[in-house]
Amino acid sequence: MGVLEPDISGGALRLRVKAVPGAKQDAIVGALGDRLKVRIAQPAEGGRANRAICELIERTIGTKGVRVEMVSGASSAEKVLRIENVDEATIRRSLGID
């Protein structure tokens, strides 16, 4: 498995993430094995870090209409996000995934 793979429903991609909440600032660190390491300033309380991760990915991709949602790992450091309305090359370039 890779960091980015097709979603089984088609038309979207899944991004595997390793989350580090409570960091000094939001940052996409880079690939860490089969996951993208993301530092987020929000604490892991009440889903705040999860929302912040999705928003950070959307902002970083920066394409109008892109939609990011968490599909698994809401209470875990290892998460899977579903990304819609953007092509794989744009995601890879924006997030620094190769």
C-alpha cells in the first residue's frame, strides 16, 4: 500500500495519514513509510484535530472544489482521508508525495 491510492468507490483517492496533534503549528512533514506525516496545532479533543487535518489538506491542495473527509481512524493517530474533485497528479505535487 502507498500513501495515496484509488478509493474503492471510484472517482476519489484515499490518503493515508500519520497525525501528530498538539504541534506548534500546522505542517505537512512528508512521507513516513506508507503514510503522510501531518503535524497539527489543534489538540486531539472533540474531533478538532481531525477537522484541522482535513482543512490543512484542502488548503494545501488549493484546488477549487476539492473535498477532504476522514473515512477511518478518527480516534487513532493513523487515519485515512478521502479526497474528491482533484486529480492524483495535483495531490502528489501539492503534498510533496512521490
